[in-house]
Amino acid sequence: MRGLQNLDEVRAALLVQLRDEGKLSLLNARLILRTGVNLMQPKPSQVNDPVGVSKVLLALRDMGFEL
């Protein structure tokens, strides 16, 4: 977790790894189920929430994505 501060940064870093919006969309569905956070269209209150960002990063790590 290299200092990603908000969900926009997480999404951008993940997209660099995936290199495909379609893959990101599928992964996003899993994230919604696991964390309640929609990385594609996060609620404004979630974008900079450190707890939510941490939950997303931990869920991604569990899925094999080390950001």
C-alpha cells in the first residue's frame, strides 16, 4: 500500500495493472460485494475516507493485487 490516499488514486493504480476497463468493471463488482465501495463511481463521502480506502486496498491485496 504505497501511500495511495484516495479511491481515485486506487482506481488509477489498479487500471495501470489491469490495462483494461472491462477487467476493472468485473473486479469492481467483487469489490462492491466485499467492501460496499464502488470504485468506478464512489460516493463523494467515500473518495477520501481513509477507512474505506484501507478496506479496498486490503480486499484487493486478498485478491492478488498489491498496490
